[in-house]
Amino acid sequence: MKFLKFRALFLMLTSFSFFFYSCGETTSTADNPVIESIDPTSGTPGTVVTIKGSLFGDYNESTSKVYFNGELATNIVVDGNQIQWFDDEIKVKVPARATTGNVVVEANGLLSNGFPFTVPTVAPVTDLMATSKDDKSVLLKWTASADADITGYGIFIYPLNGTAPEDPIQIAKGVTTYLATGLTEGTVYNFDVHALKGNILSPKSTVKWSPASRFIYNINDAEIKVYETKSNLGSGLQLFDATGGAPKTLKIASHTEWDLGLFISGTNIWFGSASKMKTHYPTSFTGAAKPCQMATNKYFFNSLEELFDSQALDSQTFSDSEVDLSTLTEGKNVIFIVRTNSPTWNYAKVMVLYKGGKYLQGTADDRYIEVQVSYQKTAGVPYAL
């Protein structure tokens, strides 16, 4: 008798435990949408896909979403006046930038299981780089897609923390540069470039950049010149004078405003940070030198437009430094990456022109170097031409 009572108690407890466990499992997932099938399971952007399952709920513009490998599908099919979103079925178009991966439905903040969907692939562009053309435009360049049968390229341009437009800017096959205009200096943009094969987009290649001001003239609308030590015309350079709206050549009396300076001794042509100039002018520099640093790398090009970047300028190594221009043998304009106004920093590129086989121009005692400047007027934005 005791055995039968014990066995009955055991069965009752086991049944209760099973019921409790099952209810617990069901409760944790009961409200999540479930995808049971997708038709078709592959397709190009614009293809209508039917998703069947359960618990999709009523359509709500804010909380009813479908993702293709993380890319939001914004085009739910409308038949007549009826949005094709029902509790057990959704019809949606594959988004322009979809790639192969799982389709997921979101309903009221809850995510469904993932269901695989294949998008045909196109080889992406490579070596995407940017340069600031001026304060309203950025020039892009890239290496063409390895797919010979692409039909062109698609470019999405949008602010760093913004949303990409639904449709790309399309350019022809064979073109591997694009000038983006109508931009705002100091705003960092995403530039996403895709190869196109019909309406199929390759995986994106992305570079971040911002327009920056370009100067070939100083505040007096003359060439930007920095003069030798013996000249009375100014051996210091202020990269940007806010009042004049352009670079400014300064004399030693204004040395605390120098960003960069020039010092000539014999055949040596020293050009660099104001703090380094202080060692060359020990009796004249009585105030603290303005913080201005030069990057370790130097670049040799015929113009500022030829220097493209794929990374922000703050990825470079900076220090208070100077360069003896007389030791450079490349025979081209030399470009320095510079930052000033610590601690937030304004970034610039400064090109010293190489003319007539030399950097130093003019006659004694008014010899000079001529420079061109790209300057990012917004502090803390490490992008300049």
C-alpha cells in the first residue's frame, strides 16, 4: 500500500513539473513572431517575397519591420489600398542594398527566427578613397569591380549618423571617380560605393570624409608666401585667420600666432612647427609658441587633389617637428599633414610648391617658399583635403 501511495505521489509531482516546465518555455517565446516559410528563397532587389508564419500582428508603421541580413525593407507591398501585412503573411520587396543572409520579422519590438535568403553577388569595388575638393565637395576614386559584366556603380551619400537614401546615385560603367557636391564643411559623410549588375548591388565599400576649405591666396588675395629670416615680410604662417577668412603671413612680432615658420641658415631651409622655430629665434621668441604639430609622413604630388585618403587624418602620428626642405630629392611639391589649436585640433594639409627645380624662390634677402593650404575650419573633424 505504501508503495502505491509513493508511486502515485511521484507521478503527480512528475506531471506537475512537466506542466510547469512546458508553460515556462512557451511563455518566454509565445509572443515572438515565427517565420515558417519564404517564397522565393532567393532574388534580386525589388523581388516580391511572401513570408508566411504567425504572430506578425497588425501592421504598425513604427513597429512592424522586415530585415534582409540586417538591411531594413522599407517597401511593404500594397494591393489596392491594403498593406500586405497580416498576422500570418507578409509581402515585401527585397531592399536595394540587401545581401545574402537571414530574413527576420520584427513585431512590437520582438524578433522572429531567421530564415535564409540568397541575393546574387557582385564583386565590390576596392581601394575607395576620398579627398576634399573644396568646402562644399568631396572627390571619390576607386578601383573597378572585378566583374566584367557590371552595368555601372551606385553611390549612397549621407551624414555619419544619418540614414542612407533609398536609391543610389548611379554612374556609368568604366567611370571610377565621382565628385560629390552640395555638401557642408565640417559635416562628416558616409560615402558607400557599390558595383551594379542591373538592380543587384555588390557589398558596399565605404569611406568617411568631409569637405574642407582650399586656399591658394592669403588674406590679401596674393600667393601665400613665407619669407626667409632676413626679410621684413614675415617668416611665420597662420593657417587660417578668422577675421580675414584665409591664411596669413606673420612677422616675428606676432610669433605667438604662428602655426608654422621658416628659418634659413646657409643652405638649410627649415620649415615646421612654431615651437621648433623658437629654437632658431631664441631672442625674438619671448612668448609661448602656439601648439602646432606635423605628421611623420610626407607626400609628393603635383597638386593637393592628387592626395587621397581612406582613413581620418588623426590616424597619423603627430609631433612638434620641422623638415629641412633642402634635403628633399623627389623633385615635386611636398605635402605635410598638420594640426593646430590644441586640444580639439583643426586639421590641414600644407603643400610647399616646387618651382624651377627648387623650393626656395626669389632673391636675397627676400627669398620665400610658396604654399597652398587645405584647412578644416571645424575643430575636431580630422578631414581636410
